[in-house]
Amino acid sequence: MVLRDGTLQRDALCISDGRIAHDAGHEVDLDGYTLLPGIIDMHGDTFERHIAPRPTAPFPIAMGLASVDRELAANGVTTAWLAQGWSWEGGLRGPDYADKVLAAVDTYCDSALTDMRIQLRVETHMPDTRERLIDTVRRHGVDYVVFNDHLSEAMQMVTLAPHRLVGWAEREGGTIEVFITRAREAKDRAGEVPRHLNALACAFENLGVICGSHDDPDGETRDMFNALGAHICEFPLRANPAAVAHAYGDAVVMGAPNVVRGGSQSGNASALSLIERGLCDILVSDYHYPTLHSAAFALADKGTLSLAKAWEMISTTPARVMKLTDRGTLTPGKRADIVVLNSRSRQIEATISHGRFAFLSGALATRFAQLPAHARLAAE
């Protein structure tokens, strides 16, 4: 079965020169399998655990990227934005480390199995880094930036529960004293933030960068970011900012783990509830890549959406929102980004990225091994 034109249909799928093609070459019998568009993951921070599985035990970034690339492929992800922080927190989420990650991705991308990109998560209270940030975005061709403000949460902890900051500080490789100092210094720059954000918005618009916001707590915050040209609303904390986003026509993004687990791990808005109300457009991996395709099936099993509509939330819609006109559907001429899924077990047994196998396993590997090495891929 092939997901095409919004329905699952029994059809042939042909690949030539990295693209979906019209004509069949050598055929592979894929009876018992379902072919779906490659998953497009707009936000995932799982890569942090590949680079630094423990806060005090970082490994070479290139080693971590190779590992996360393979995990992406094994979970059907053919295009992914790794959500890298640009934060006053420092450590793995500070500007210095962001520069290192971006440089490593630039070097690694030519040999990557999947299309890996960087999303910069920019903390709002950092006007002193504005020129550096704009230069970094320009030099590395960053195409997606989201604004977030976690300072208020941190300052609340400083006052009411400083013990809860210990883990946060250790995660960024510092002491609680250094962390609190950084937070207070960021707070002291609050008066500069409005002008800073306006300047960034103008610069990013000129560079063609797509902008969004992260963790909007209320409608007023979404109003502000919409006015700045940030038309993606990531992980709204409540239904209200999601509703405001939809009123503007902005895309609302929620985590696939939220759907699979049945709620937010931090007690925020339920992704399922927002989907049922028509207030969520896209699902992303957030902190767990395997939940992407699992969430699509969970929505179909609950009767919330058809599988075709649920899969659009992780393929077609993110492609449209991110202006990737060459992928997101299995249409002739598009990139051959394909997930091959065992229809019975629902396990991903192959991922094809730009016409190349990025992942191949199970009984499916035997079928493809029987093809001549030069054969074009076709499925029926």
C-alpha cells in the first residue's frame, strides 16, 4: 500500500535519480508493507544525549551526529532540525557550544544519511549577543529560529525553590552559583529586549529565516511573536495561545511523546486535546524519535484522525510550513524520501532518503538483497 493523494492505495512506487518517478524498473514485491512519505521532524533535542549522554561526559560532536543520524533513519525521519540552544544558561546550550555544533553539522552533512539541519532556540534576554547571532545564522545558513524565554521560570526557582536549579545547572556543566549569576545578569537586560527582538526579526526576515516561538504561556505572548513575524507556535503551554495562533493562521506544533503518553510530561497542554479541537497542525519528536510514527498510529487507532491525516502532521504539513516544496508527498518529481513499514507489526523496516537506503532491516532486507545492484527501486 502506498500513501498517495491523501489515501492508502495499492500502487507502484518508482525511484530514479533520487526522485519519485513515473516509470518502473526492476520491481520488488512489497506485499504486506506500507509506503509513506519520509518523516519531517521540525524540533528534536534527543541529539543532546548522543553528544553528551551525561552532562559531565561529552563526546566528540561528530561522533554524536553520526549516532543521531542513524537513529533518525531507523525511525523513518528523512529531514530533521536539531534544536540547539542559544541561551544565557551556557554549557551545551550556550552560544560557544552552538557554534561548535553548527560547524560540526556543516562538516558532517555531506556524508549524512538524512537531511539534518539546525534549529536555533534563542533565549530572548541576550541583546549583548545580537550581532554574533545574526552573523552565526548567516555564516551557517540556519533556516529556522525559535524564540523562547525561560528566564521567568528560572527566576521563580531562584526565589521559591533554588534546590530545583541544581540539576538544571549541572546539565549545563556549571554550579548553581554561576547559573544564578547568569540568570540575574540576563534579567538586568530586560529593558533592552523589545528593541533586540525587533532587530533580530528584521535581520532574519532579510535572511529568509523562518521564525517561531517556543513555550508561549498565553495569548498575549503569541500576539507579540506573531507581530514579530514568528508564525510558528511551538509547544504552547495552554490552549489559549494555540487558539490565538490558529486565529492568525500560524502553525501550532506539539510533541509526539505527548500524544503517545496521553499527556504532557510537565503538566502543560494536552496535544491530543488540541488535535481534537483542531488547534494543532504538526507533531515533532521533542525528546523521543520513535514516538513520531507511533503518534500517527495512536491518533488513527483512537479514531481522532485517519492514518493519512495523522501522517500529514509529520510529513506533508511540516514540509509546507518549512517551505520544502521538494518533499512531503510521494508525488512524481519529489525527493524519494520514503518510510517502508511492516503493515502488520507497524515496525519501520526501511527508510529511503533522497533515493538511498538510510536504514534497512528485517525480512525486507532479504527482498531488496535479491535485486541487482544497479536496479532502480520499485514497489507494488
